[in-house]
Amino acid sequence: MSSSFGKNIKISVFGQSHSRAIGVVIDGLPAGEKIDMEKVIKFMARRRPGATDYVTQRREEDRPQVLSGLVEGVTCGAPLAALIENTDTRSQDYDNLRYVPRPSHSDFPAFVKHEGFNDIRGGGHFSGRLTAPLCFAGAVCKQILERRGVTVGAHIDSIGTVKDSPFDPVNVTAEDLNAVGEKDLAVNDSQAGLEMVEEIKAAARERDSIGGRVECAAVGLPVGIGNPMFDGMENRLAAAIFGIPAVRGIEFGLGLEASTLRGSEHNDPFYYDGDKVKSRTNNHGGILGGMTTGMPLVFRVAFKPTSSIGKEQDSVDLVNKEDAKLNIVGRHDPCIVTRAVVVVEAVTAAVLLDSLL
């Protein structure tokens, strides 16, 4: 099914943006793993709506209700199921979108595919609201990974033209990854963060939106996780990351810039550090031939501007079959990147734990 992913660990997300609740079922987690729910809730709070004045003002507590899979806070081998209630919905804000699709949104293809029965409220099952249960799953997987020596973290790489300081692709540490996740705005350079917020607020004042990028890294991975050809680490990460709404691209290591270089410039020289093989640079981003190399796993994810904007736009009336003007009301993020950082972390943690098992 399209709302599930994973091989050894199956993660299935359910619900719609304005349904009574949303949730996730995680099947295949190893038994005997203690899960700190306070840490889970703290992790999920990083994407919660309404937390600042530059994100959507929809206010949801996002406190997961665990239905099964834990006994006294420890995984018991049964599927771990969690429910998150939707409590602050305004479905009437979407009445005018039922037959007039938003440009750059899933409304039109969903209308055609589901013959008009798709849930338009808040984007239905296509909504970024469904990243809340993904964050629950990722928070659980992160705790299990950390006990295996693997740490995942991410920061805002850019908002519009404003860039943050990147992770050191060779020397980034678990402490670096954890530290940026503790900040109110996940950036390495605080001044860049202030400029990013101004960029977002400027777009919002003009009833517009803006996109950006997230950089994610993982350290502590052993050598050789993944497979060649169609089951490589890039393949599995990319497939899952593209399940996050608004993702437009992903690049590993030096990414597209590698196409401008010569082999002598791009190749990462190997050397022995004690009894471990490392590379002096990390243009490959920690993956070669679909397999981890033991160097930090580093990649970047590009997000498009939020498609729901306040400016009047051209669209079509699917019932009367004529051109139409569209004015969108409701509460929408002028930039989703600030909340997407933790979602990228979550999905990455889930894929890495699945691959390790």
C-alpha cells in the first residue's frame, strides 16, 4: 500500500488532516526496547503547528496515545500503534476548493483519481498533517538507533537565498547533531536563523510563501549497510523522503555539483586511522555502491514553497469546466521547512533502523 514503507520494520500511516484522528502502526520492532515517551513527545513538539508566529496557527497538542506494542514502556514484539487526535480543524475553510483545485497541490490529480470523493479538507490524506505520526515513528526508531551507536540530526540548510553553515561532512559528531536539535530554530548559525525568519515573514506579509532545504546527517553507521542496484541506501532513503509532502529533490554528498568536477577532484582518498579505514574528504556522502562506508551519511532535501498562498491565483472549475479565479483562506505555513527538519530526521531514522535490522 502507498501509505506504508519498510522491509524489516513496516510503518503504516493512516488518517486525514481533518479526520477524527491520525496515526501510525509500526510492525517489526525488536522486543525489549525501552521507549522514553517524554523524549518522543519532545521530538514531536519540534514540528507541532502553532508554536511560533511564522508557522500555521492551527494549534494541535500532538500527544500520541499508544494503543498497543508497549508494556510498561518496553516494546513487546506486537505492532506498536499510536493515535494522534485532530482537535483544531476548520473544515469550512476548504469549501471553495472542492471543485477549484489549488495550483501546485494534489487537489486536481486526487479529484480525477478518486472521482471527486477525495477528502479536500486540509488536503486530506495528502496533507503535511500526516507527518505527525511519521515523527512518532521516527522518534521511536531514533531511540533504538542511539542504543546501537547511531545518531541522526538535521538543520535548515537554507530558506530562499539565506544559507546556514553546513555540517562538516568529515568531522560532524553526534554532539553536533544533538545540539542543533535542541535549538528553537534548527540552524548552526544563529544570525542566519534570524535572517531566515525575516525571509519567511516577508513572504507572509505579501500573502506568499517560500521554499528551502534541509541538510541531514547520521553518524555511527557501520560499513556495508545497504545493497547495490535498486536496494541501495540512496534508493531507500530517497523513496521514503519523497513521501514527505512538498519534497522536490534530494542529493547525497556533493550532489549535483559532482557533475562539474574531474575524478581527481571528486574522489575521496582513503587512509587508515588506527585499524579503521576512513576518507580524507566525504564528497560521496557516506555511501558508495548503495552501501554505507562508515563516514558520516550526509544529504540535503529541497522543499518547494507552500502551495496554499493568499494571493489570488488562476485555476479551473472542474464542474462547470471553465477557467476560474481562486482565493485561498485558512491557516497555512508560509514556509514548511522550519517544521520539516524534524520530519526528515524521523524518516531517516526509520529507514536506517530498518536497514540495520
